[in-house]
Amino acid sequence: MNRDEVEGKKQNLKGRIKEAAGTLTGNPDLESEGASERADGEVQEEIGRARRKIGESIEEFGKNFKK
């Protein structure tokens, strides 16, 4: 797991908490802010996952190329 994945997970969780707090308190601004942070976190996590997969593929290609 790389830094983008970890940061994305943290932002996603933080957004979910804000979104739930906004729902519970009836605060649509807080709920909207939480939903936005959650979505941003999901995107960052996906970017990190893709970056990791690409890195793994490059490493595998390098190992196979040496043979």
C-alpha cells in the first residue's frame, strides 16, 4: 500500500464521519462537505492503487526481461 492509498483511505473515512455527523445533526452543509471529502478520498485511493499496480507490472517486466 502506498502513500496515496493510505491518505485516500484517511480522507474517505474523515468524509464519512462528517457526512454522518451532518445527517445526524441536520446540517446539510456538513453533510455535503463530508460527501465531497469521501469522494475525493476514493479517487485518491484509486489513483494510488493504479500507481502501485503499474509499479508492480514494471518490476515484473524487469524480472522477466533479465531472464
